[in-house]
Amino acid sequence: MSSPAVTLQQLRQESVAHVTHGESCRIVWQQWPAITQTGLPPLVLLHGGFGSWTHWVHNILSLRQKRTIWTLDLPGLGDSGDMPAPASTEHFAQLVLSGVNALLGVNCAFALAGFSFGAMIAASMAAQAGSRCSRLTLIGAAGCGQLHVQVPLLAPPSPQCPMAEAEAVQRENLARLMLHRPASIDDLAVYVHADNLARHRFNSRALSRSDDLWRALPMIKAAVVGVWGAQDATAGGSKAIAKREALFRIDQPGCEFHVLDDVGHWAMYEAPEQVNHILDYS
């Protein structure tokens, strides 16, 4: 079995690297060309806070079978440049949409999916893109105001922390926040989480507590899909998830809403087949 580092390296080697520049921010993108050209619009995937494109490690190869997939590192995270002021959801969305326009063309239709912090950015981005965004999938979305639960975590390990102790901290934090089933907290999850955390410069937790998702939702023209893990630690339990669904249906009456049993916050890692099925519409 390949090590996590080799797994990610092999996956990255199948992509085409791109860089866009919006304002003073350099954004790093990865293009995963479709295996079979079907005419479906490209799908742009936005990762979560303290993350990078590697949040989608279990999804890319399946999803690219029928459409081109685009991933990126959001400003202030991964390999991209720092986020220029103001660090608002709308400004993040403007920068990412500017990159999409540069790479795909200003008239190209696309589908969009976002996870956690990336979901609230995706919602704002879809609102700005109007009818060009055909479908918007929001996975464990932040930006739900008082419904969003801020999970207490252990302090990240310092660079001087012994490896075994550092890994124990990462596994505990993954269990608290990201993944529900102990078996899901494998070596790849630990590696991805630790690597992303080491490279972050932007702390998204304050923005995640905002109500920016609710403010964007009525303005979205795309078909909207909500996805939550039933055991998502940020969701606040089944009643709070049901409240989200009710609010979704007020502003987007025809939306899809999926609650995945025995699944935590990082749903596309813990339940990739289910999430891929939702994303892989035709």
C-alpha cells in the first residue's frame, strides 16, 4: 500500500496545474480532464477551512470519469497566496469566480460544490455567477449563523512535538471535528489534515459563524443541493439539521437535501460513494 504522501503525489501527477492572479492574490488550481467527454459542464470543487484541494482526495478520480474537475487552494490556504483585505465571504467568492472566468471563460457554464467554509464561499460565488452556475452542492456548510457549532479542539502540535504525540493530537481532533467512524481516521486522513494545517495562514472560524450562507441562498439561480452527515459535529444534531432543511426549502423550494447516516463533517471523505453519487448527476 502506498504511503499517504505517495498517494497524493500520484493523484496530483494526473492533474494539469494552473495559476490565476486576482488583485494581489495568486491562486493555485488543478485541472483533472474528463476521462470520457460527455458534454457535461465542468465541476469546480471548493475545500474547507484549514484545508486544500486534498479534502477531495477520495472523490476526484471517480468524478472525472464523465466531466472535467477543477480544484484549487483557497486564498490563505495550501499553496495559494495570502488573502487580501477585506477577508469577507463575498471577497473570497469574487476572487475564485475571477479565476474561474480566466480559466474557463466568462460565458462558460459550470457546476459547483463546496465543503464547510468552502460551501459558504461557493454559495456566494453561485449568487454572483447567476445562471452560469447550473448546480450548487453544499456539504456540511458553514455560514449558518447560530446553527453552526464551534467544536473545541486540542491545540495543534508544535513543530518540536514528537511524531507520535503529534499524530495522537491530529487523530483526536479529526475525531472531534471531521470524521465520525474511528475506522475513517486512517493514515491518509491524518496526513492530509496535518499537512493542510501546517500550511494555513487564514483562520476561517469567525467567518464560519456568520449567517453568510443564509444571505446568499435566496439569490442563487442554480439547482441547490444540501448534504450533511447525520453525525456532523458542526451541525448540532438532528433537530438542527432539520432546521437547516426547512430554511433551505424556504429560499430554494425545489432543492435536494441529503442526510447521510453514520457520517461526520468531512462527508466526502467518510462516505465518498454516497457523495460522489450526489455530485455525479447527468
